[in-house]
Amino acid sequence: MAKKASTSAAGQGTYLAEAARAQRRVCTVTYPKGYMQAAPAGDERARLLRETKYKWLNGSQLRFWFYDKPKKWAGTEGDRQVVRQAFKMWKALGIGLEFAEVANAKDADIRIAFLDGDGSWSYIGTDVLTKREDPRTMNFGWSLTEDPAEGLDTALHEIGHTLGFPHEHQNPFAGIVWNEAAVYKSLAAPPNNWSKATTRHNIIDKLQADKVQGSSWDPNSVMHYPFDPGLIVQPKKYAKGLFPKGGLSARDRKWAKTFYPELKPAAVKALQPFKANSLYLGSGQQADFTFKPIETRDYEFRTFGDADALMALFRQAQPRGKPLALEDDGGTNDNAHLKVHLDAGKEYLLRLRLRYAKKPGQAAVMVW
């Protein structure tokens, strides 16, 4: 992310003058392979599966850890505090996700480094769980305390990627026409030093409609870069620059709460063996169930119907840790199926996000 403009007229003029003398530092998102491809035209199932593919199960606890070595990966305590504050700001929206700092890398889903000069970046959503040669899932390539507003927005932006949100300026509904030569020249200069391919991947290329939330564009999203004068041709109002207000926008808040609504204990239902529970859910919505077995043995959990689901079973004593079992049947002809050995008298939690169904109520879940 880059520095934000002053909201005053005088400040804006000063800011634009400074912008002509200094380049901006921006994020290099790492999209999963095939992320930019479109779903087949008219294939509603494929569109909805792509929209939900990298979103977390609501109620998940995302555990983060800061590198303390090698030294070049370890940030200052001030940098770490900015990131902690940004996690708290996302949580303060009232979302169902939890965030917890852990003491060991082996317990972490999100591993955060502060390698100066490597840019600020994150993987998208659950793609952070993919094992790679480089163990980092998020990096901050500059000080987050030198400019407090820029630093906090940078941290909010990268965490937004980890929650599954892409760059907003690549939204196809924006209608942005770039001065491509100027964009390539700007990003090739220090401090970014981007190649043409990196610039195209992070700015010029448009996301497919099934990768953005809703059908409108939010130029104030924390997931949107600011752009200096001369980079945007259309819409004409941004020819002199586009400068998001900073912080989480109203639309950022809306979509975070759409995919990760606040959990309501009263909405959790109890599963009974051999009794089907119809899923009156829209695509992307989630239902949670408790299950308390009366005997120790293997149990099977399965969905039924023409639907795709992401399903995971947790120990109720540790509902936000790693699941005992997880399956995503999205895009297959099978139904989600878990077979797990459970202990009598203990309580378990089943989380199920319906990724696609033709109509609410046409799918169900059962345990036996």
C-alpha cells in the first residue's frame, strides 16, 4: 500500500506536488495459480465455486506468528504492534473470524516477516496453507512506523488479502483505462523496481467478475492502491490522481461481514444420528452443528443433494484449532464425506459452508 493524500484542499495540493517527486511503495499480491481465469460463460455453479474458493470457514481462528530470525526477517516491536492493531481493527467489525498470536511457527497459519526491500505482500485466503519452499505467508518490505497512516493501511491491506480479498483497483466494474506506458514507467522506478510482468499482474490485468464482491467498484477500499496524476485515463475524474480515504471503507466492512458474519450461539443446532438436517442456505452461507456421541466408535458425516460444500469437524473443546477432518467437494460429482473416530460423551462441532446449491433446502447433512 502507499501513502494517502491529505483531505484538505491545501494538503491535497502539497501532496500532489510531493507525488511528482517521489514514487510510491505498493503491495505485490500473490494470486493462486489460475486465479485470473474466468468461469465458463453461463456456468453459475463454476462462478459461485470460484467466488468462495479461498474464503475461510467462518469461526476459524487464524493464528499468526512473527519471525524473530533470521534477523533480516525480524521487524521491530513497533512494526509488530502496527500489525496487531490491524488484526484488532478487522475483528472489531464484528466478524466471526478470530485472530490469535502464537509463540511457535509450527502452530501458525500466518507467518509474518519484515524483510526490507522485498515488498509488502500476502497470499490470498486459505492459499496461505499451501506449503512452499519460502515459509513466509506475509511480508512487510518497509517500516510500518515511519508514516503511521501508511503503515496501518499497509497492514490492513495485507491482512485483507489473507482474509481472501483481492486488489480492488483490478475490479472489472471500475472501468479504469490506464495510461499503460506511464504505469509501467512509474512502477519500474525505485522504490518498487517492478518488472513489466509484475506491474501487469498487480495493476493492469482485470479480475474476473466471479473474483470480486458485488457488482460495484469501491475506490476508497483499503484493498485499492492510490494512483498519482497521469496514470488513469478513464474515469476522467481520476486523471489527476486517485487517493483512497484510508482505513476500512464501508464496502470493506460490508463484505467482511457478508463472508464472515458474527457467530450466534443460538443458531448452532444439534445433530442426531440418522436424522437429515436440510440446509436452507444460500451459496456461500454457513451452518454450524454440535454432535455428542453416546458411544465410542467411527462416525460418518455426509452431505446429500445436488450441492457443493466445505465441511470440517472440530473438537468442541478446541473449536478454533485445526479440524479433526475436512473435505471440500466443490466441483466434483461427490458429496462431502468425513469418517472420524469419536469418543462417547465428548462434544464436537461441525462447520459447513454451502459453496453452491441450485435452491435453498435441496441439500442436507447427516451423521450415522
